Amino acid sequence: MSPIRTVASFVQEAWWSPATDAETTPIRDASTGEEIWRVGTAGLDLAAAVAHARTVGQESLGALTFHQRALLLKQFALALQERKDELYALSACAGATARDCATDVDGGIGVLFTYASKGRRELPNAQVVVDGPAEPLSKDGSFLGRHVYTRLPGVAVQINAFNFPVWGALEKLAPAFLAGVPTIVKPATPTAYLAAAWVRVLVESGLVPAGTLQLVSGPVPDLFELLGLGDLVAFTGSANTALRLRARARPGVRFTSETDSINASVLGPDAVAGTPEFDAYVRQLFVELTTKAGQKCTAIRRAIVPEGTADDVVDALGAMIAERTVLGDPRAAGVTMGPLVSLAQRDEVRRQVARLQEGGGRIALGSLDAPEVRRADGSTGPASHGAFLPPLLLRFDDGDTGPGAPVHEVEAFGPVAALVTYRTADEAADLVARGGGSLVTSVATADPEVATRLLSRIGAYNGRVLFLDRDDARTSTGHGAPVPHLVHGGPGRAGGGEELGGIRAVLHHMQRTAVQGSPRMLTALTGVWHAGAPAQADGIHPFRRPLADLRLGDRIDSAEREVTLADIETFARFTGDTFYAHMDEEAAAANPFFPGRVAHGYLLVSFAAGLFVDPDPGPVLANYGLENLRFVTPVSPGDRIRVTLTAKQLTPRETDDYGEVRWDAVIRNDRDEVVATYDVLTLVAKE
């Protein structure tokens, strides 16, 4: 690792390093203590970086639709996947084993893939997101209201923790990029070199639009003074630092934080030794103690178990640690758990363990003494300059677990957990709540009543609750693994913020606005046709038009078709749907919703398809579903129905020669009453 290098920043489309005589901070190898990098920002023009994001970055992303941004995210993921071995090698310097790298590096790449997919499946190929249905604000339908999301005009500043320099950054970058907001990444010093490495991979790929991704490797003392309305800050780190930064944020700056969390894992009263739930609980506790050397904001800090099973849990966990843990330098063969990120972090963990001991904790497993470790050369012995600490389990008596006790307040951010006991499910819920708000609590139980009772009591104190049982033990992603599809964050002590959660995270980077206007105006603003807006039926069946020639409002008004009693009975026999409302006049008339025998709703939808479809081969490739179906008025034998089909939304697919067309379908009877409404979804060739 010689000579010592400086971790560069990437600002205004160029790599920047401080002057050779500028003040910098050393970064040391977690296993050997050797100084390997330095980091600093003295002389960096932060104001210019922010301005670059707001101008060049905003222009770059503003020119793209959601689908185009999503495709870039997929390309980012592929570029990182091709070079992830480089990131694995660097991660070893921070104490990460191969399993730890999979969590961080592969996890981050997976977030990019997920948002690339969700962006194309769940967002329009446009720049505005429509939220919810239109609200009629006048009797004649000439005045409507609707909620829309539009892009924020500023920059997303993402301040990340040391423990996940890849995943932690990419899980913030992906939704911001998809929303159309440029990013400035500020990594934590101990692993800043890893953040610089993945940024360099993306920059060298040539895929990153100008101004959309910048990296500041080092302190940012004046950054908050540069931010204002339209900017965002997403912070991951300690609760104290979050409070300090939040106080510096100006009004209008969106500040979200994900902070330290005294997470819990509850062993259900039914999950006694020998059950699959008990085994899954112990395995999960072991994984959370040893993955990333316990340096996870989602790690289990409190193992809450029934009074009679505490000894069994200690024995089973101790046996698993002895069997499966090889502590040492991750570059040595066979090592399964590496050091903490630095000596300073190891010493901080020891200080917090001492506080837990003062609060009644007794070490049941592990030791604070310097451990024997496997060195990089394969030898075994002490490593005085390495930040090693074995897994530790502290045990607390009932008298030391009341409200405000250190076990509920002190987080040793390392391979440390506390074991506390309970007698009833309600007592277990109280123990969970005493953590003051958590990112996650897991519950191992096969009893739905226990699970339901606990969720009703602990849901408000957690951002996520995982229920672990014999059915999902093999497939569960685990207590400490946030997934991009679900919300990551938590109330109270956990910071009160939300990240991930699928498209929710994208919308966090946008402004929801209520817009009001005529159907014509709302159609133009949203890219979605609204009833009452201009529509055209020019004699050419819209199914004969390729996507390139279709316009919002292209319409077909069908002929009428009489629905006969014979139709109803034939449909009933053919499908087997002989529900009494269709087959029994007396019973149907006694129903408050029907005048007598009525047509099946699905018969009407089928007849409607026959009325509007153009049967010959053409641009329409497939009908792949319908949505929002509502039956409004029953149809009696002898009624005549007709259908109006209008092009409602056009969504070209970026990488295919076809796109999606959403059609507004309205079935009416011969008294002009609305019978049914729904959306028809078709795939249509572009040309």
C-alpha cells in the first residue's frame, strides 16, 4: 500500500485532490493498522460543486424521462458488476470478509437493478407522476383536481456512514437519480476510498450524465450554508450527529436521517429449543453478531427471549460461534469475521460495553481481552494493531431492564448483543418499545396469535418487523438486511426518516402538488386523458394506428348490442357461474341491488370487447389485462349496451419496438346510464 495515496473527490466533471501540504486525515488498514490513504478537502470549492449540480446536473436529468433514467441505473449496475472484484479487494482493508462484501457491494448493485426495474414497470415514460384518481370539483365535470409529483430543482446531499460505503450510498443515489435530482455523495472518512472506487468505475464507464454525480471525500464544514429550498439531505450515522446537522439545515431543506437503533429480536414463547423457530432465531442472532463485525445499523442489539429459554439460547449461540467463527484478516483463507473498521471504533465499542456492564450486564459469551486472530499470512496470534473484537453477548437480569436502563439506551456498534428475558407477550412488547424507536424488530414464532399481538404493540416503534417461522426460515432475507422494495428507516431514536420502500423513495425526492383545471388542461399537464377533454373519432379505428400515430383522446364509439336472457343462460352454463342473481328471478328480485335476473358483469365486459375490437392483424400485439373494473348499473334482459374506448395514456418502451396503451373503457346502456368502467391495457407496435 505504498506510497500513501490521497482519496480524490470528483467535482465538476473532474477528479480533485488537496495540495500536497494541505491538512489531511489518515486512513488505516483495519487488520494491520498500516496507513494506506489520506483524505482531505482543504481548498475544495463546495459552492461551485453545488452550483454545478443545480445547473448542469439538473439540465442533464431534466432532459430524461423516468424510463431513460431507469435504463441508466441498470447500466450503472452492470458496470459495477463487471468490476466488483476491485471493490471486494478494497473492502478487505476495512475488515470486510467475502460475506460482508456480498452484503455491501452486491447489495448496492442489487439496489440499482431493483430501481431500474421498478422505474420502468411502475413509473410512466414521462417526467410527471400522477398520484391517485382525479377529483371532480364541479357538477358538469368541467373543473377537476388531481395530485402530481414533479422534480425538485436542487441537489441531494447524501452523507453516508462508514459501515456500508457501497450499499449505503447507492441506496440513496438510485431513487434520487430516478426522481431526476443530482447527487453529491459525502462518504465517511474510514471507508472513503471505497466510495471513491465505485464512483470512479461509473465515471470511467462514460454513462453518468454531466453534473448528476459528484463526490466530496472529506469534511464539508460549510456545505449546509449553501443549501436551501429544493435541496435534500439524507444522513446515515449517529443520532447526536443527526440532531446537530438537522439544526444547521435551513428552512425548506428536506432532511431525512437514519440513525443508530437499539433493534430487538423476540423469541416467541412457543419457540422452545428443538423447534425450527428456535434454530432460526439462534442462526439469525449469530449472523447479526458476526456480519460486518456487528457494524450494522440494523443489527440485533437486544435478544428478548422467554424466561425459561435463556440458558438454551446462550448455549446454542455459544456452540455456533465456536464452530463457525474464524476471527482474522479477511485476506487470510478461512476467515469468517474481520476486525472493526478502526482501532478508534474498537475502543469506542469497548467503552459502550463498559457502560452496559455498569448497567447490570454480565458477559455471557466472549471476552474484551485481545483475541488470537488469523493473520494474512495464515499464522495465528495476537494482532496488536488490528481492530479485532470477538462476538460478545451480555446478559441482563429483570431488575436491569426497566425504562431508561442502559440496555435500552446504549448501542455498542460492533459484535455485541444483550440478552434480556420476559414472561408474557405484553412484557416482550414493552421491552421492544423501551428502545425508543428502531429500524427493525424480528419475531421468531409459529403462533399467529402471538405474532398478531406483538405487531399491534410494537408496529408503531419500528420501521420494519420481520416474522420468522419454519415456513420462511430458509428464504427470509434476514433481520439485518433491508431490501429496496420495503421501507428502511424507523421512528424516534432511529431518526424518523424513510429510505427505500420502492417508488416511495423516488417520490421523497419530488414535490407533490395539487393541480386544478379543466379536463383539457389536466390532460396536457399529466399526459393522461381525462373525461371531458377533447377526443376524436375520425373514422380510423384506433387499433389500426401504431403507437407513433396514436394521440390521447383517440376514440371509438361502438354500435349497440342487446343482452338477451338466452345470452345470460348460455354464459352461465358455459362458465359454470350460476349465481342466483343471474338464474333465479324471485331470488334476484329479493336482492336490494337487482331488479330481477341480471347479466353477469364479465359477460358485459366480454360483449364490450366484441363491440370495440378490430379483429385483423395490426399494430395491437396483445391485450394484457384490465384494471380498475367497477360495475355501476345492473343490466337486465332486453337492455342494449354500447362501449366507448378512448386512448388514455401512451407509454413507449425505451428498449422495445412496442409500448403500452391504456384505454379508458365505459359501458353504457340504452338509457345512457353508466354500466361499467375500467382500463384496458394493450401492447402496441411503435411503427
